Amino acid sequence: MSDCPFCPIPAPVIKEWGVGNPVVAFTPLNPVTPGHVLIVPRQHVATFAEDPALSGEVMRYAAMWVRDMQADANVITSIGSDATQTVPHLHVHIVPRRPGDGLHLPWTGQDR
């Protein structure tokens, strides 16, 4: 999709998975905690519900990321604008959590 900000995967890519690297991890523009990453398929899929097989692969890699970081985390994806999805491209937020990090859910529009 030509106007999708995630289709030209933002650099730098932190990790790539799968044959031909179809899923990547990168830091969002405004991370809400240190270590916050997005797990995103290179293929344009608007929402988590659009392609269950691809969504399953993205979640598999998200789970591997969380397992490897060995920390508490929120794993979040949103489907549609009413659910706070602002970029119409499937993506999963991995938000590491620490005591006193000041992050309260929902985390849109919050003060730090």
C-alpha cells in the first residue's frame, strides 16, 4: 500500500525472521518504555484479523522475542481505529514493563 508508513519498513531493523525475512522487529518512533519494539510483517495486511495465518506467524515471533528478553511485558495489537490502531498495517507492540515505569494502560495520550 503506497501510503502505509510500515510498508517501507522503517530503519533500523533490529531482527528479521522467516524465509526471505517476512517479519521484522524495529523500534517505534515514540517508544513508551525502554526496549519497546514493533513486530511487523513485510507484507501489507491492514489488521490482525485480516490474515489469521500471517497473524499467527507474527505472534509466534513476538512470543520468541518476549521469551528471549526474559522480562515482563505487554504484548498488544489493535484492530481498527476505535481500538486505537493508528497505522493500518498489522503490528504487535512488545512493551517491556518494570516497576515504577509510569506506564498506565490504555497508554495513548498519557503523561509520562
